[in-house]
Amino acid sequence: MAKAARTSDRRNQIGQVMGRKGHDTRARLVAAAARLVATRPLQELRVTDIAREAGLGPPNFYVYFADVGAAVLAALDRHPQASPELLAILDLDWTSPDGLDHARRFVVAYLGSWKENFALLRARNLAADEGDQRFIEQRLADIGPILRGLTEKFEAAQAAGRVPKTLQAQATAGVIVAALERLAAAPRWSQGSSTGDGVIRDAAAFVLAAALGITS
């Protein structure tokens, strides 16, 4: 995919400030892109596919986006992984008696976000892994607040003597996020088995709480 600049949600590609009609048209294209990444790999998605799905012609697409990647990035912007709910949980005091419950709520919110936006997040990660700088930057920006919040949790646990100070807090937070990211697809691995979402969430919450030295 060509590497074009991120598109604006205020101006179109021509530089014009968008009115209601322009915003509506752009939103139709973004929604179409989000739907289509669930049906085929991002590399196989074409401008004509998105325009057709949105009920528009290809020239309309180029008024708002430079390429397919830009439309998918706009869809990702509408579904932030670092949701207000997730960040609010990270702002809570996990050293309180409710610490284990906070860890469980965090895991539920994290995996829930992935479940709701699986196709978009999968497409983002694959594009980032293949070296598309736009998707690398979006991925880092999206998980950045989550990593910082978890890093602070590990630093607090170290200060309280519950986690070894020899651990690097940011690296430990990164391991947790990477593990949760992989677990987000676990229901797809275990289709047909007795392992359900709830079992996976409980196990992940236990591991996170144990890593932070939260025992109850």
C-alpha cells in the first residue's frame, strides 16, 4: 500500500472544509472500510470495493482519502483501543482491597474492545508488522496510554515491595499487553471446546493481579 499522510476529519483531500454532506459521505466511506476489513485481508481491499460498499463512485473516495490505508486508519480513529473506560480503570488505586476486581475489570474491558473491533485491530497489527509506518504510529499511539498506565501500576507495586525492583516496569507492562493482545483471539482458537470467554478473562486477570502482587 502507498504510504500517504493521515487524512483530516475537518478538510477533504482537496483542502476544503467539509460541511454536513461532506462529513456524511466521509463517514459512509469509513464505515464501509470497517465492514470490508472483516471480509478480506487489507492488502486485497481496493478503493473500488470501499466505494461500492458505500454506494459511491471511486472518484468520491479520492475526495476524502488518498488510499485504502487512510480510510482504514480513519475507522481505527473512531474505535480507540485506549477507551475512556479502560483508562478510567487504570486511574483507580489497585493497591486498595478492590485491586483484584480492578485488574479483572481492566482485562474484561481490554478483551472486550478487541472483540468488538477484532477485524480492524487485526488489520492494523498486520499492516504494522509489515512495516507500514502509518499503522505502526497508530498502534503505538493507541496502546501508549495503556502501557503508561500499567507501567505506573508496576512502579507502584515495586515501591510497595510487592514486585522485585530488578524488573523493568515498562518492559513488564509490555509483556502483559502483548499477552492480552494474543489472548484476544483465544476464543477463535478454542471453538468447539469448553473454554469460554469468561474462563479466559478470569485466568488473565489472575495472572495480571499475581504479577502486581495483588492477592485479594
